[in-house]
Amino acid sequence: MNDFVMKLDMSTEHMQKIFGMQDAYVKKLERDFDVAVIDRNGSIMITGAEENVRKAESVLRELAVLSGRGNEIEEQSVDYAITLGMEEKEGMLTQMDEDCICHTVNGKPVKPKTLGQKAYVDAIRNNMLVFGLGPAGTGKTYLAMAMAISAFKNDEVSRIILTRPAIEAGEKLGFLPGDLQSKVDPYLRPLYDALYQIMGAESFTKNMEKGLIEVAPLAYMRGRTLDNAYIILDEAQNTTPAQMKMFLTRIGFGSKVVVTGDNSQKDLPVGTKSGLDIAARVLMGIDDIAFCTLTSKDVVRHPLVQKIVQAYETFEAREERGRQREKERTGRSVRYGRKS
């Protein structure tokens, strides 16, 4: 049977971006779709089984549109374009690219890069309270921060409040030197980093001095009512049920709240229930509250991070199945009067 051939015209500039260094990106596309892609006199010739060729052509066409809009074509973009191409979700990548939340201080646009991220951003726009759940690298905090800064700049809220529980990640750091702010700053550093990148250090410092931006540990929220504010609770898996209830009852009029967390990275003492787990069970189904679950498919860090997250998910699922089988075996032994 003869191979199907399709021709795609593309400028040399876009072709260079899409093919990648030493044609690394196009080789990935050839391997995943089982096609051959050849640059021939300024045109791209795609050869292979017809269905595969059409999917590969669709991916290349979408990447060309992204390139034409001035985007850098990165490995993560190519990987996700291939994933969508295999699922025949044509046009979704370029559609997401149209949703620009804001720009960083260096002028780089902040946009959702996966379908999960797009659903998360839309949920934040359309609900008063959103829970963003998922593994590291899925952009939960960064996108929430971008939405908060955008709302602040557009005068939709009068201030931004960022908070997270001050809990050590499995390490005992001992007594930290300095005043109270110096002691809690290490726990809040990831929030500062995102603010500096999106807003710029000078603008952040100026607004923080005016009290318009506040970065504080969760304990500081007790006893307050937060009106007309954009409030982000980060690392919510490390809250206790009492802390989570305390935080959620701080919400005032005109405020919007985003709660982010990763249930696979709890640092609570053994046996302590997570406030995030309880909130998910208590609040599910209430109007104006949305739960968005991001997965390893939504990881937008280095491709190796996605593989690490997937490996841990597989391992933890296997361990859980083993625990369930052991529980069932022990239960049968008890019912029949045998010692396990």
C-alpha cells in the first residue's frame, strides 16, 4: 500500500522554531505519529498512513499559528500539541493561546497551557471560591497569582492577600534568627517569587508598603473579615480542618478566593486530617464554589517533572491497591476465625 503524502507550506522562520534544535521536536512528532517529515524547498512533506499524516499535519499547523503569534515553541508545547493531536482535539491549543491573563514584568504573556489549566482559569473567573488541586508543576499557584494581579490592576479588588500555613516540609529547621517577619518569610518565599516575576520587585514593594498586597502565614488570618480582596491560600493540604474552616469564614463581600493544594505532599503530623480533604467533602456541590483537579498532563515544568509525577502516581496507586488487597485478606481471615 502506498504511503499518503501531504504538503504543508510554512515560512523558514516558523519551520526553524517548530523543528527545534537538531530537529529534536520534529523527530518526536515523527516517532509518535509514525510518519516522515521532510523540509523540501520551503515546504513540509509529511508521509505515512493517511490518518497519522492528517494528525501530524494538524499539529504542525497549530504550532505554526503559535509561532506566528510570537510564541517561543518549547518542548512542553510540542508534547502537549502531540497529545491533543492524538486525541483529535484540533484547534484547542491555539484557542487556549488566545486567553492572555496578564504579562510578566519582562513582557512575557501568562496564559493557560493545557486544557486543565484553561478550565481552572475559567473556573476562577466564574466562581467566588475555587479549589485548585493537583501535583507540583501544574501552575495552580502561579495562575491564581496572575489572576489576582490582573484583577488588582483592573480595580476589580482593592487588595491581594496571599497566605499559606507555616509548616516545615518534613524537616526540622530549628529556631530561625531575626524578627517575626524574618522567621515566616522562608515559608512564603514561593509566593514572593511569583509576585516578583509577574509584578516586578519595585511595584510589589510599593504596594506592600501601602498595605495593598499582604503576604502572611495562615495564623494571621484569624479574627479578620476580608472584604473586596483577592485571597489565595497556598499549600492548603497542610491545613487542619479547624484552620480551613477559620480561613473560609474570613471571606467578605466583593472578595474572590482561590485555595490550592496537592494531596500527595502533606507535611502534617501523622494521623492529622487535612483541612483540604474535609473541605472537598463538605463543600462539593455548593453554588459559586468550584473544584478543579489538575493532573500530570497539566505539568508545565521541565518534561522530566511530568515523568516524575507520573511515576509517583503509578507507584502510589500500586501501593494503595496492595493495601486494599491486604485489608480484604485480613478481613476474610478474621471472618473465618483464622489469624492473618
